[in-house]
Amino acid sequence: MGSGMSAALRADAPLGFVLHPGWGFAADALAPWAGALARRWPEAPVLAWERPYFGAAARPRPADEVRWIGIGHSFGHALLRQAELPWQGLVALHGFSRFCRRPQQPQGTPPRLLDAMRARLQAEPQGVLADFHRLCGSERQPPGLPDVAALDEDLLALRELDLAPATVPLLALASRDDAVVPAALSEACFAGRAELRWRDGDHCAWLRAADEGVAQLADWLAGLPSRDSACGAPR
């Protein structure tokens, strides 16, 4: 489990970004964000991480002396939260710190629905993924045969997920029409613990609105009192 602690770096150290897609998505789901980040910060490194759902896992090593910002979609945010990296900040795109309902925590998905997905996954993995992408509002098709073991492992992790509050600055970009992460769950996970900003749309709304999201990111970075106020400006 990651500490979530940020390292003390010079205020003029360059920005860098690590992107991570959510459950059942490949890294190219965040290609619009990679492009928007490159336009906003042309010199900033952008790394793509992903789980081995459709091929080998990817986790290129971030360089030292860079102020790394982790940007994760859905379960990808939780994975970045648990990574052993000295994050300077984190961005959740339709993310969460807890996915399933708990006693006295009624927001979220009933665990039995994930249990049903896990059971069906063994016989119909492509059907499970297709149905999930439709629920998300995604028009993407899963790229080839999936790794059922990796998908099942992460469904179990989703079922049990309950992260401690982040110890670094956190921007949460959420949607009020999200069928996967309802507004009540976003508020339960992030209200009072993060900068929570909204837009209309489904579970992929912020993936499609990458330029708007990067503008929100730059505005948020520029307003962080503990960071160089120029960090929102292009380098």
C-alpha cells in the first residue's frame, strides 16, 4: 500500500503526469488527456500505466526531481493512491476511495453485484466487459481477449476497497449523471477531503472532456497555497 506522502522538491522542479485507466479499460482511454496535457505543458513528461487486462502490465518508472501528478480514471485513481510514489497531487476522474456499500455507508454499489460480475466473468468475459462499457457510456470496444484472472483480481479489490484519506492535495472531477459512481458516492468519498468539481455526463464524461479537465487541473494547481503559484502556467 502506498503512503501517499509527497516529497519536498524545489518549487521550480518540472511537472510530470502519470495516467492510469480504470477497471476494464486500456491505457488508450486516457489518450485525450495525454494530448491535452502535452498541449498545456509541452515539456512535461506524461507516463501511461495500466493493469494487464489486455496485454502486459505497463508501469514505466518516473524520474526523480519531477513534481508528479497522478491522474486516474475510476479504479485507476485508487491504484495510483496506493502506489509508492512521492505524489505532489492526485486527480480523480470519476474516482472513489470506496466503491461498495458498507454498514452505515449506504452510498455505492451493493457487493452482490460485483459477486455476480465475478461469477459471470469466468464464462463470458467479453460480455461482462461490453455490458460494463455500455454502463459507463463508453463507445470503445475492449481490445482483444482479456486476462480474466487480472480482471477478477481487481473486481475483488474493488469489492474490498476502503482507502484512508489522501495525504496529498486531491482534485476530484465527477459527474452527477454517473451510473457507476453516483454523485452521492463522490460526495461521500471526497466532500471536505478534496476539491470536488462537477460536470454533466456519464462515467466517461471527463475522459471525453480532456481539454476542459486539464483547464480545471491548471486552475487547481495554480490555487494550491503550498505549491509554486506558477505551476499552473506552461513551462
